[in-house]
Amino acid sequence: MTRMGLCGAAAATSLLTLAAPAGADTASFLSGLEPVYTSLTREQLLNAGAISCGILDAGQPAPVAVETLYRQMGIALATGNDIVAAAALHLGC
């Protein structure tokens, strides 16, 4: 499967399974992001975290997840970087 196909598959999978992974600390994930990124809703942040985990769990590097958040959700690259880092730290991916 191509890199783009794998990213799309991972993103689609994570969109379908928005449940937090085992060991996930969604409260910590949100507490670090919500005060800073007030233009994103809680649901958008959780969705972005789920997409990020899907991509990271598929073995892709963090920059692929950041780019995917930019393309699919219109999230700025710097914001995406913070979301991916928080997801890796707090959501168990």
C-alpha cells in the first residue's frame, strides 16, 4: 500500500473508532490543548487526537500525522504538531 493510501486508511479507521485507546488519558490530553486552542472544540481536538493515534499506530512518523491534520481538518501545522505530541503522550499511541 502506498504511503498516501496507508495514511488515508489509518485516518478513516480512526474516524470510525473515536473511542480512546487503552491507557488513554483524555483529560490530560484536553487540559493541555483546550486553553491554548480555543478555536477548536473538544470534539475536534478528540477527533484530531484519534486521527493522530491511528496514523502513529500504523507506524507512520509524526510529520505524516501533522500533515494529515492539516489536509483533513485545516489545522495549522504548528497546532497539529502540538496535537500529535499530546496524543502520543496522553492517548497511548
